[in-house]
Amino acid sequence: MLFYIIIFLFINTIQCNYDEFLSKLSLNISQSTYCLNEESPNQTWGCITCTENNIYIKLLSQYNELVVFGYNTDYEQIFIGFRGSSNIPNWINNIKFTQIQPYNNTNISVEKGFYNIFKNLKNEVIDILDNIKLKYKTDKLLITGHSLGGALSTLLAFELLYVQNYNANNINLITFGSPRVGNEEFVTIFNNFNIYSKRITHYYDMVPHIPEQILKYNHISQEIWYNEENNIYTLCNDQDNIEDISCSDSCSPIHCTSVTDHMNYLNIPMGQSGLC
């Protein structure tokens, strides 16, 4: 019995531990994806959030999506950043919220539109990742993204863990304003992997509330909810597939309508018209 108590406390310590510095450098990567020119893969790393501790390596631009690859010198890990939609309101209005079952376990369902984008990018993303791993001789990964980029980041982490049997201890997943990605089975399996995963939300941001729970979508753990001023955060109690009603879910169902909060994380303006 003592052994299981120790394991439980160990897992919860990992899940509740929050590295603010890692979140800030992840946000810089996430915002940089909006600033990069998808027609110039050999461009210089010159945007405001393109910081020196994040070394730019490669850009992948396909199917109206952009992925940036690089290496972070602080944590000595490869980073992968997925861009969000270039037109957030239009993207929200066009989400179909249809679930599909693309995995061998047909109880796992994910949002069709998110998965189709990911599927188109998946093979090349993994090929690029494998080449970078050889160059830097590391398996440590930081996967990040804002908005739609957060959904794609979550799907990549799940692909690596569930399909590719990647070492969970080597993955950090940090998302900002991510929508819900999959159903309860997806979330249960994802949460059972022992990775450092932080799902950061901002006040009344509307995107973390879609697709709706009534449509059988759930969020992965662990939510970190920032107040309106972005200067106080809450480590949310969202284990066992239940969102914390004192965090982002506190504004549900009628007050979570802010696009402004979605476009500002940790006081960094997000998007193509954001801090570039």
C-alpha cells in the first residue's frame, strides 16, 4: 500500500509542478510561428519573440499550416512549434466538431478537422524530428502551440506516446488557449502518460470551451489558468477528466466569449498582428 501511495504522490508532484520560465520560452516559440514567412524557409531568426536561447533550425509549411523546429539551449531540448489559425474568428466559425476514430483503439475519438490537418503533416514532422535528434544527440522534446497550434501539439504528443512508444520522460507539452481535442478515452489514455504537460488558459478566452463538453469532448490535464491581467495563475484541480470549475470553466457556459483574451497570453499579443 505504501508503494502505491508514493507513486501517486510522485505523479501528482510532477503534474502540479509548474515551470514559469519554460512556459514563457514556449510562448515565444508559439508566437514566433505567426511571424515567420512561410515562403522563405531559409529566413533569419529575427522576430521579437525569436529569442537567442531558441535556435531556429527548420520551417515546415504545408496545407495552410506552419511548423517551426529548433533547439533550446536552456533545457537542451528540441522544440516543435505549431502555428494557430491566421484568422481566429473565421476558424472558430468553421469548426465542424465531428469526431473520428483514427487509432487502433476505436474507443478513442478526436476532432476530425484537427486530426486531418495533423495527419497531413505527421510523417514529415516525424522525419524532420528524427534528423534533428541525430544532429543534437537528444530525444528531449518541447512541443508547443497556441490555439489550433495547441490542438496539433496535443495530437503530436499523443502520436509519439501512444503510437510511436516515445519515452514519456522526454516530452514537455505546453499549449496556450487550446481547444478540446478528443473524447474521454483520449484524455484518459493521454493523462496516464507521465509527461510534463501544461494547458495554459487566459481568463475568459473562448477557445478552450470548444468543442463543447456536451458534444463529448474533454480537456487533457493540467490546466494553468491566468487571471485577466496575466499576473496571477491558478494550478487547477482537473484530474480524472473533470475540469476545475474554479478555473477557466468558471465562466462557462455563457461568459467564455472573449477573443481578446485568446489573443493575449502572459501579456504577449498573439497572432500575425501580434508581437512580431
